[in-house]
Amino acid sequence: KKAYWPDISNLLEATTALDSAVKGFYVVAGLQACLGFFLGGATSLIEPAIIAAMAFWLKKSEARWIAVLLGIWSLLIVYTTFENKLSGSKSGGGANIFLALIVVSVAITAIRATWFLGKIRKTRSLKVNQISQSLRIVLIE
């Protein structure tokens, strides 16, 4: 399990996992952009641009919903890849199942990291509220 999904039990591990996932999305977007440019022309650059923008936004905001959208996108990639592999056609996607599964693994890492970071934020917020309430009580008395 650790080879595919790193252990996420503290803030450092969560931010490292999120950084790795974002870099993974950048690599996939770059591969798609290169292949799209040489094989499909300028219109094939839309999806990689969206993925790179979402990865950038994920890094900046650490938002769970962006990680989930990237996860849904990765599942669509796997579906399209299996469909292309089984039918023999290449309409709207490639046939590299291994790369598609790596994308899913990266997306799962991003989802896990953002969920952990969300829990940390919530816990810190509760602790700050408890401390401020305690200080308020002390100052009032």
C-alpha cells in the first residue's frame, strides 16, 4: 500500500503527498500537451491546460473539491483507456492502461492529502476557539 499511497498522518506528510500529486498532474498534463500538439493539433491542448490549471489551483488552495474533480477526471481516463483498448479504437483517448492507473493513484493521493489537511484545519480552528474562549473567561473573571 505504501508504494502507491504514502502514509499521511501529519502535516508534513500531507503537504508532501499533495506536492507529489500536483507534480504528477503536471507531468500528465505535459505528456498530454506534447502528444496532443504533435498528433492532434492545437485543439488537443485544451484538456492538458485545464488539468494543469486545476493542479495549480489545487496546490494554491488545497481544496478538496478540486482533488475530487481530478479524481473523477482520472476515472474517466481509465474508462476511456479500457474502452479504447478493448474496442481497438482511439476515439478521444489513448490505450496506455498503466499510465491511466498511475493517474488514478495520483488522484487518490491528492484526495487523501486534501482530506487530511481539511481535518487539520478544522482541528486547529477548534483549538483556537477553545483557547480564545478560555482566555475570554480568564479575562472576564
